[in-house]
Amino acid sequence: MRLGSCPEVQPVDKLNAPGHAGAACCSCRDRPLQSAAARPGQDPMTSAQQISIRRPQVCVLGSAEPGSSAYELAGEAGALLARLGITLVSGCGSPATRVAAVRAIAAGGMVLSIVPPDEMPPPDWPATVVVPCGMGDARNLLMALAGDACLVIGGRAGTISEVCLAWLHKRPLLPLVGFGGWSDGLLANPPDERKNSPILPWSNVAELETQLHSLGLIAIRPCVSAAPKLGDATRA
């Protein structure tokens, strides 16, 4: 058997096709990731050539009311991250961050939830891994640091705090635009003048996927191709 490479990702419509496994790369979805997430200034192709045990991680920050377009897009974003093999990091404390986690789990993804109290949440908490930090609002720093990039949806004062911390620590920001809330103006009004990290807006999941790809965050999985048929060696 020879070692081959699977395509970088499957198109979203193909991932949604009946019978598809729903992961970033069909039959080899449980193998270790081949790509490490690229940092700002790092060539994504260089990153993709490195073997990485961990999955890329993206924090979901913000707030949006149930039933709003921003809320629905938060859920679609969570499902997309799961299909692309990206671990979603969410506090699950607002409707938007919670629905993103719920949809990610439903799509077979991994969700890390960092919660402010020092106690474990109930068993139905929408996360595969939970970290009760016992730090209250100081947890915002952990949220800012726990992702290779931060998705920003709407948002209020708590979101502003997390985004400013992410900016200070050079995490790329992916604000949802066109649907109101604080994230709408983030590109025109960054936290300060330092240009610490890229601000990459999106208004639908196709644009979000493109932005994730530009950051080198889409997983590439190695796979072993099928063994050659018996007659292949004779014809070679």
C-alpha cells in the first residue's frame, strides 16, 4: 500500500450529501491531522507540510438573539468548523456561542468549553471537553488564547473584552458583518492602531471557509490509498 494525500477539504455541498461521513476528509477522518495551524506571517503551505497531532482550534465569541440571522449563522459556522476538522472553543454562555457548539457536536465535531465557575456544568452541556476555570470574568483571557483564531458574532461588553485580549495576543479575528452588533464595525474600528493581527470579515459560511483557508486552519489528513489491483503490477 502506498501513502497518498486526500484533498484538502471536501466542498460543503459534498459534505452535506447523503451518506457522507460529515468530516473533513471521508474515510480517513480519524487519522492524525497533517497540518498545523498557520500563525500570522507563516506560510500556510509550510505549516501544511508539518505533522501535527492537535486539531486547529477556533474560538466563537459574541452574542445574538435566537431567531435572528446572526444566530442562525452562528449555528452554521459551528457545523462548518466541525466538518472541516476544526475544534470549536466556546463558553456556551450566550445563545450564539451555545448554538454554535450544539451544531458542531451534531455534525460530529469536537467542542472545548471554558466556563467561568469552578464546578462542572450539567451533563447536557454542549461540549466534548469542559474546563471549569473558577476565574469568573478573568476567563476571557483563556478564551482569547485558546484559539488559533477568533470568530466574532455580534457581541456586547464581554465580547469586546475578549476581542481586545485576542488582539493583544495576535490572534486573527473573523467578524460576522452585515447583521448588526459590535462585530459589524470591527474591520473599520479595530481595537487600536497596532495592526496586531488580520481582521477577516465574513457574511456567510462560504466566505468563512475561504477566510479559514487563508489562515491555513483547514485540516489536511493523510490517508493510505487503496492497494493496486492484481493485474496492475503486470501491466506496469
